[in-house]
Amino acid sequence: MSEEIIISNSNEQTVDPTVSRKKFDLETQDFLQSYSRYRKRGIILLGYEFPNIKLAFMAVKINPAPLVFAVEINFTNYDLEAPSVKFINPFLDTPIDITQLPHQFPRKIGQLKNQINLQTLVLSQADKIPFFCIPGVREYHNHPAHTGDSWLLHRGTGGEGTLGFLVEKLYQYGISGINGFQFPGSFQKVTVTFDPQTIPE
Amino acid sequence: MSKENKQDNDKFISLIIVVNTIPVTITINENAPLKAAAEKALEETKNSGRPLQDWEMKLDDKILDLDKKIKSYDFPNNQELFLSLKAGVGGNRII
């Protein structure tokens, strides 16, 4: 009789918590050892306690450096499940909706003469809850459109779904291409601008 | 080969390569391609699950050409570089 692996889509811890906690500790220890490097790039640790780590991302190449977004990365059931990435208000610790993000994480997917083709890596459904749509993120693997790309095909093969990978990709697509501010008619909500040439592929 | 040329060919440099948060120091001949340093860094951090072409090396957010010789970049000793796995295919909305 074959064994069936059932992966829950909830935040309930079904994996032995000792295992997930140990793996969470290893991930956070590695990150903390390199924290000074990440902080120089504008990645600020807001706090961590199993199963969550909260980080803010600031665009330090522009002045004044804006806090562009913050996330809570959740390691429940890690690493039978990929970590979850939720965008939060860094001051209130509450989830935000997609309209509260200053941009949607553009990725360059091609260029024809002066036409740069981009896709957005942060998406939402009718609930407007933003999710980071790349392999290695729980929301990507649990999405009905990605049932053919199971997390178990990625787990343990080079870093997808590790804290270091997620931090790097959130920085790469969320921060690294930002080159200025954009002031709309109302100064209530200032947005950021990208240099099209420096948007990562 | 003259002694001078041999010395030039044997010049070594140390690079600090951060792989998924873990820094490793790689000492390597400057005449080697950058991919040789990347391969050593992946080996030392036990990241052998994915081929080298799935990885990218960056300095100040700029992606470096792994086929270029290390000395062509004129790195100082102990230059810090970030080596990370490329993001897989995701997203679905074209701007």
C-alpha cells in the first residue's frame, strides 16, 4: 500500500514542532550571522520568534531612504511546506492589502528595442491579499494554478524556500531597482520609481 | 615561460562569497573564470542540488558574467559577492 503525503493549507502545525523549530533556528542563525551585510542593503530585522520572522525592506540608495514594505515569513510545518510570505504594516503588525504596496515587484522578462517587457511578481486575488508568486513561497505552491509545481520538487535543491533565498528575492525585486520617488497630485501617498534598465530579470 | 610571467599567472585573490546568507572565503587564481569561484563556493556550502546556470552572482546589485576572468573585474582582496539562486518562473501579469 502506498503512503500518501497530505499537506495542509492552514497555519496549523502538523509536522513535529521540534523539527520545524530546529530548522527555523538554523535559518535564523545563518541570517543573523550575516545580518550586518543585509542591514547595509536596507533589510531590517523587526523581530523573530518561531514560527515567524519579521523584516522591513528600505531603499537605501535614495535619500531619504523609504521603508518600502515589510513581511512576516512564517515557518509553520517547515520544511514539509514552504515558508509563507505575508506583507504587513511594520508598525501595527497587521496584514496589508495590495493597494498599500508602492509597487508590485516588477521582473524584466525581455526587451525589444525600447520596449521592456515586465511581469509583476506580487499578485492578489479578489481578497486583495498580496502574495509573492515565485517557487519557494507557500502561497505560490498552494495556488490552484501551480498544482503541477509542488514544493516537494523544490525542497532541499539549492536554497528555494530558505530564509536567505526569500530575503534575497524580496530585496532583488522589491528594492534593488528603485531609483527615486514619484509625487502624485496628492502627497498622501508617495510612490517609488524604477530605472527600467536596472529592473532585475 | 619567464619567472615574471609565471608569477603573474599564479596571482591568487580571496573573495568572500555569500551563498544564501552563508559567507565562505574562496582563494583562487585571478586568471580563473568567475564561475570557478562560484562552483567552489557552492561546493563548500553544500549547494550541489542545482546547476551553476541556475545561480547568479552579484556585486552592488549588478549581475556579473561568470565566464569572465576574475582579474577583469579588478576586485580588491576579500571583495564580498552575493551568490543566489535565480527565482523560478512565477507571476502572471504582463505590464
